[in-house]
Amino acid sequence: DGGITQSPKYLFRKEGQNVTLSCEQNLNHDAMYWYRQDPGQGLRLIYYSQIVNDFQKGDIAEGYSVSREKKESFPLTVTSAQKNPTAFYLCASSIGGTSGASYNEQFFGPGTRLTVL
Amino acid sequence: GESVGLHLPTLSVQEGDNSIINCAYSNSASDYFIWYKQESGKGPQFIIDIRSNMDKRQGQRVTVLLNKTVKHLSLQIAATQPGDSAVYFCAENPSGAGSYQLTFGKGTKLSVIP
């Protein structure tokens, strides 16, 4: 089955710890994204990557870091500098990049719920 | 100003009735729009999309209408079913062709009354 997976589903972090959220896709998509969702809110873009070895800050990148060493993988690290990290984190991918497509929907993973203890 | 905080706009409809969910978008240069459905605790799922050179597009039981004059998008769901209960988000491509970013609205919660 083709799709996008996130792990873990639930994650608990102590204050001052860094944690890394996994995102993997086997859709052969060039572009990948990380969003944060707070209760009753829309999605806010943290980071995105249009191609391997390249990524850009989104609207709320402070306190987060990413890497894109492989096309399939786009892990997100929530650092201790993020003051309010408790949220639902969503990863997405789209064809983007070298496909030549101008319009492309984003496919979402199931999300990781991060709670700071 | 008032914070929308935890209170999503909510639409309650009777099972079998039609639902209309509205969205005002912000960027007159946006040329691609998507509706997503998000069930509790899950990631958003694609429902339907529309490009700015169209004003209507139909799918299975869903229709999206685009009014560029007033920057308004709507999602119509025919014969609403209990499984349609979810939060619905509109998203716009704010930068035109070649950009892959989407800007999401805050969402509308649809509750279907059996």
C-alpha cells in the first residue's frame, strides 16, 4: 500500500528534552511538510521541503528543526527551545518538485500527538 | 479582539439533508483550492479540489463552488450521512502556479443528527 506514515502515534516529553517525530512516505513525492494543529485551530506550517537536501522555514519554525537526507523521510525534532510544544503534529507530502505539476494536493499522515509532562 | 480559541464554527444537520460549509479565503491571487475532511484524532483527508478557472466542480455527493469576486468557497454535501461528521477545512494555494504551499482555514465542525 502506498501512503504516508507517522510514528509514534502518541509521544510524551519532559520539559527540556528534545524529541524527534518520524514521517515516512512511499508515494515517491518530492515535497514534504510538517504542520502543527492546536485544539479548534487550523493547520500551521512549521517546515517544508520541496526536494531532498533542501528545506525551508514555514510560519512557526522557531524551536523546531528538520532534515531531508532521503526522499522518503522528513523527521521533525521538537527542541527544548519550543516553549509550548503540546499539540497534534501532522506530516504531509505532495508530488511537487520535479513533476512539473503546478497544482497538487497534499496527502496527510495520521498524526502524532505530543504532550509535555 | 475576540479569540476563536477552542470554539470552531459548528454546523448541525439532520441525516439526509444537504449541508453547505462556507469558507472565505484571503488571497485574491490564489488559484487552487482544496477541501479536506478531518475526523477526530486523524489526519485530514482530501475531498475535492478546484482551480480558479472554474466556478463549480462536482464529485460523489460533494460539490465545490468558487466565487472569486467575493473570495468565497463553499462545499455542498448531498444527503448528509452520520459518517460525514467531522471538521472540514478549506485550503488555498496562496502563491499561484508553481508553489506547493497551502494555507488552511480554521475549519467548520459538521455534526449530523441521526
